[in-house]
Amino acid sequence: MAQLEQRQTPIAVPKIIGVSQHAENMRRFAVRAAETEDTLFLYGETGTGKNVLAQFVHHLDRPTRPLVFFTCGVMPSSLIESELFGHKAGAFTDAKHDKVGLLQHAGDGTIFINEVESMQLESQAKLLDVLDRRVFRRTGDVRETEFRARFIFATNQDPERAVREGRLRADLYYRINAINFTVSPLRARPEDIMPLSENFLARRGVAVTLSTKAILAMKAYAWPGNVRELENALRRGLFNASGEEITPEDLGIVGFVELSPTAPASDRVPTLEENERAYLEMLLQQTKFNITLAAQIARVARQHFHKMIRKHKLPSAREARAKLKGS
């Protein structure tokens, strides 16, 4: 079913955790966004924290009012309109009772609509009408209802590509894209890994700490699932830990840099070169040396990715495949 949540009073004050410049930019964006009532559009890979940013904006803007979450991609497209707009009894075969939609549940609060490109184009047109006229009509109803909430949209796709491919209406995109923010992947802000981890462990109220090797592993790992994957790894680590420290094996992550046996564990910090090499190796292993795909994940040009491979003297795709065939 849909991911949806309604909050009259937030249980905890949402925070943007991190020490990176990007985390600071997120906080500044939220403060400025809270000063307006305009629609927001958030971009970012899955798991980066777009919903956290939306919660933070809502807390600054209208904390005592409803906050409703809805993810289009987890619900059949045929049911999305009924979920959002509601319906009158008898509007269709299974509509035995009146249903209040999420647009009405949001009241004068905020409605966060994720994966908007997964919505049918006809439904997108109806949303555009709500944005323009600030009214909506339940399915099967002749009366219009005033819409008073604020929209925050989000996507983990390239919105311009979604427009070109006909999955996102161009007019809706141009309407909601005036104020936007791209939430960066965790690999682009590695300095936030430890603050996020420390915050997670503190919230769990545990005495377990991360070992030095675990910290190095976490800094070298690319986190393709971003903050969500980081939190899941920490949950796994807490479950698997047999002592007072969480190890890389407890976390279940790969691509970490081993400590030099001659270096004191407390002093050994991986260099930028070591982190970059470990990241490249992890990408190549995960993509089975598909350079095009690896470059796309790293968000660099394919030609530049080849240069990075040569710089670290890593095997080329041809050499790696030849080695695999010979083994």
C-alpha cells in the first residue's frame, strides 16, 4: 500500500544531520522555503533523505498542522486518484462508502507526494488543476472542495528525462519546478557518514561503538542506498555485534580499506587516494566491469572514469573479463 503518514503534532523535532557544506545548504534551503508557501520539488537518489528535508520544512513552516506522505510508485495507478482526491459512494463498483482523500486530510498542513512521475498523466493533469485553482473534486462528486495545504513533490528520477519519455507532464513539471533542491547522495558527502551514524546510535540508546576498522570501512564504502542503507547497516551491525564494538563484518559492507599492519589503529586514516581506489573497485565489482554503468553511478563522464582506472592502475574491462575467463 501507499506510504502515508498523518501527523497533528510531530513526535520529535526533525533535524538535518551532517557537517558537510551540503547539509548546511539543506538547512538554509529549508529555512528559506519555510518563509514562503510555494510548492517545492525535491530531487535525489532513493534513500538520500528527501522525506527528512520535507519534514524539516514542515516543522519550520507549520509544525502543529497535518503532514501527509504519499508515494505514488507503491500503489496501483488505478487507485491513486481515489487515494488522493477521495470519492463519493457509488462513484464506481467498489465505492460503497464516501472516502475522504489525502488532499482533504492534509487540511492546512503539508502533503508530500513522492515519485510523482509514477502517476498516470490524467491524474497529473488533475493535480495541476489543484495547484492552479486551489480546489479539487472527489470522484463522483459535483461539489468542489477548497485545498489549503502546501505541496512538496519529490522524485528519484531525472525529471527532465521523465518529461522527454512522457512519464511526467511538461506543464506540471514547469509548474512545480520553480523552487527545487537536489539532495546529494551520501558518497558525495562522506564527512556526514559519522555524524549520521552517531546520531542513529544515540537515538537507539546503545553503549556499542564502531570499531576503527568499521569506521574506515564505512568511509570507503560508496553507499549506493544512501542514508537508508547506512541506517540498515547499523541495525545489522547492532544485531550481529558480539561485543562492545561493531566490526565491518557485523555491518556487512564491502569495499573497505584494510589497515596497514604497521600503522597504529588509532592513527590510521585512509587517504583520499585509497578511498577513491576502494570506491572504484567496489563500483567495478558491483557492475561486473560495465564501465558505462559504473560511470553513471559515479556521475562522471565515461572518458573520465577510464582516466581514473588508469590512474589507480586498475584492470580494464577487457583485462578483467579475460582474467575471469581464464580462471
